[in-house]
Amino acid sequence: MANSHSPSATPGKRRDLLELAMAYGLILLVIWTPRPWQRFLWVLAAAFVVAITWSSSDSRNDMGLRATNLLRSLWVAAAAMGAAAIAMVVAARLHTLNMPSSPLRFVETYIGYAIWSFGQQFLLQAVFLSRLLRLAPKPLSAAVLAALVFSAAHLPNPILAPVTLLFGFAACLVFLRYRNLYSLALAHAILGITIATTIPGPVLHNMRVGLSYLAYRQPRHAPAPLRGSSPQP
């Protein structure tokens, strides 16, 4: 007979599993539901994430919302900046670089995405990884599972899905070492903007995922750069 007091049956783990399933289910519904229902589901998903975060036993430090180790972990953003520089040089030579016309226009175009980058990292580390660390047998297993969840949310985009799998796994490992969310969010923003400006919109489907990726139709004129206002992960 199974022991009702075994670690796998504890109320805390059941709650973590339920919260993970519900949060991820709502995120997938947002990604795969057409408008106008998508907007309602986005609000519902955001409210649910806020609720489980507010009621969680995880502290701000556990979630990486701290200044500690920020400077030590900024090498991640520096590495992202280096990769971005290389990608832009290559894209310029291939004539695929699509940069806004001025610094102000650049900020206006990508400020929304920069904010959403923080939101995605919060979901990956503070919501999914933090709970998987309590459910998985080892931290490495939790990092792998979190990366798979993160990548699957970017399907069926054939570019973003593998990129987010690799970045998600690396970000989880870095987070386990430094426990700082801000440097990872900055690196995420840099890499995301780099992808948007170096890969043509018709190839990338303008960074779309889920149903909107399938519904994408190439415009007659050159597509606008990434706005970052979409609720997609």
C-alpha cells in the first residue's frame, strides 16, 4: 500500500503541480485562441499568475527579484550583446538587417518587447522553474523541464522554438547560480530584438507563435519590426 505521507503526495507538491498545469494551460489557450477571446484569456492568465505569485511561499529573493548578484551576472547580458553585434554585422552583409530609422524610433518600437521580455523571464524562472525545483528529483531535471515548457509555448515557429529551448535551459542554469532575474531579462530583450531585426519578417512570421503564426500572411510591403505588444510568450 502506498504511503500517504510520501514526498510525492504532499499537499505542497500537489499545489505546485496544479498551479503549473493551470498556468501553462491558460498560456496555451491564449496562444491558440483567436481574437476577441484571446484578449479575455490573456487577462485571465495574467490574473492567475499574479494570484499564485502573491500567495506563493517563495520570497522575492527566491524569485530573483533582488539586486544581489546583479553585477556578477551581467556577463550574460554582455554575452548577448556580443552575439547581437555579430548577428547584425552578418545581417548587414546579407542585406537582411531591418533597423528603425532613429534611436527614438528604436525605443518606441521595442520598448514593449523589452517589458514583455521581463514578463517571460518571470514566468520561466519565478513561476515554472521555482515549482519544478520542488517537483523534479534534481535541479538539472527542473531546468530541462522548464526549458521544454518554455520552448513548446513558441511552437510552431521553427526558429523561435529551438532558440528558446537553448536559451531557456541556459537561463535556468544561470538563474540557479545567481538567483537574479534582471540580468536574464536584459539578455532576453537583447537577443529577441536581435532576432527581430536580423531575420526577415516573412521568414520569422514577425515573431509570431501559436495560432497567429499559422494565420500569418506576408504583407505586400516590408513588415514593420517587432512591436512587443502581443500577449504571446
